[in-house]
Amino acid sequence: MRLRVEFTTEPFDLDEAPAHAVVAREVIQSAELDAVDVGPFGNTAEGGADAVLTAVDELLRKALAAGATRVSLQVNVIGEGGEGAK
């Protein structure tokens, strides 16, 4: 199964990316995911179910530890097959 995750972390700071946002982006960019797109108001990534779920777990733990007060995320099934399929 393939999944897409979309997420944002708060609180926002329009002048400089807060530590929790930087950490969350680093987690997603270093995970074994594809189609990663990071931006100031939202981030998306796609990959096999196992890789996405592992990255989401790490993202939540590290972003909260780095000061996030809210993490909004959405996970969608986008297809079957591919690496990590079950």
C-alpha cells in the first residue's frame, strides 16, 4: 500500500522556521520516502506504508520534543503495490 502524508507544525513563525518545523522537515527528508515537498505552510511526502508510518511516528516524537504545540497531519491511501506493500 502507498500512502501520502501531509503535515504542518505549530506555532508558526513567518520570520524564521521554528526548531520544531526544521526537525519535522529533516525527518521527512531523511526518511525512505519519495515525492517529498516541503514548504512554509505545508509539507507532503509519499511512500510505502511502512516507511510513511515510521516517518510519521518519528516526526511526531521529534517535533513535539522540539517545541511544537500542535501537529496537524493527514494520511491518505493513494495506491496499492510498491515497496513496503502488504
